[in-house]
Amino acid sequence: MPESIEPHAGSALTAREALVDRWFDGTGTSYDRVVAGTTLGLDAHWKRRILATLPERADRVLDLACGTGIVLERLALRYPHAELVGVDLTREYLDVAEAKLGRKGIRARLIHANAETVSLEGRFDAVSASYLPKYVDADQLLANLTPHVAPGGTVVMHDFTVPKALVTRWAWYGWMRLLATAGRRVFPAWDKAFDDELLHFIVRSRWPRSFAQAFERHGYVDVERQSLSGRMATIVAARRAPGA
């Protein structure tokens, strides 16, 4: 069973926290269906690529922006004997994750906190983060995280990116525009998340470059980028230097 959800330290919301709260408030119970439907099933493929990029063995595993526990479920299968820790900014999502993991007998420690400032203990052999990088400052997150990554440990960042190929890019824009209209009617709770502001947020983000450079500044090695599904999403992964 999941351990009790630990509270957010402090009450004042940062600008990013307020933005996420505004976009995703009230969407926890429908998140799994929406992320599968709006990515036309690609999210499951991307999650498999995340896990394939993580090391074969790990004793302690951290999932940042764990949301409703989609990745945590898969991590529990990949690392059945590992200690699992999930961090998320949205309490509603953690409540869904707690119930879901509990039904499946999966033990995980869930922490309600900002990934950039969360208080962590010990070191992790594997760290994943899906749909988080565009929201955070790469250097701030890694400054907080790196002391808790074991030497040789792997960190995998995943998020949306804008396709470069012209045809794929226009198809992507068309789909995002459709979500901003029809999607808001089908899923009313997602009205704010499907507005043009989120689209522009994704378009403006340069998170893959930011994280690739930040990984090197913070002493990581084997930094790699993986373009997924015509670059509709990207993975940036790195290992903490073995001698760190």
C-alpha cells in the first residue's frame, strides 16, 4: 500500500505552481483517459521508452511529477523489489495515485511538493520525470536533485516538443487546435488546460536544450536526446558521473 502522502512544505504558490494549479484543478479523475486519448495512444509508447532508458537494476527509484501514478505502476513492475518514491505538485492527482496503487498492492512513498524544492532523503539509482521539464528551471531542479542521485544513477526527462518536419508540425498544430475546441466540450474539466496558452507554452519551451546543457554543468555524463514520434515528444537522459 502507498505510504501516507506527505504535505507540501509552505503555503505560498510560485508562479509556476499557480499556473499548474489553474490548468489542472479538477482533472485528476479523468487524467488517465485524457492523456491516452489526446496523444492517440502515444503516451503509452513514450512511457515504455522512458522505462527502457532507465537502468536494468535499481534499489531506489524516484518519479518526479508522478501525477496519477501511471509511471509508478510501470516502475513497480520493472523494479519489483525497489523502494519507490513519487513527487507531485497537485494533491488531487496524488489522491488518485494513492487509491490506484493501493488497489494494486503497490508500495510507494508519495510526496506533495514542488520538484524544484522537494526535500529528499538518500540517493536514487533511477529518476524519471514525464511532462515536467517544460514547467521547471533545469538548473534549479538539478541543483536540488543531484545530491540525491547515486553515482552512475540515471535521470530521464520526457515532455512534449514541437515537430520539426513541416507535415508533422502542421498535423500537430491542427490536432492541438482541435483539442482547444472539441476537446474542451468533451472534457469540460480540461477547459483551461486546452486553451491556447498551454499550446504557446509548449511552443516557447526550449527544455531539451536547457536540460542537456544543465546536465553537463551539474556533472552528468552520457547525455543523450531521443526524438519520439516525429519529435512530438523528446527524452533527454543522462548519468551522474560514477565517481561523483
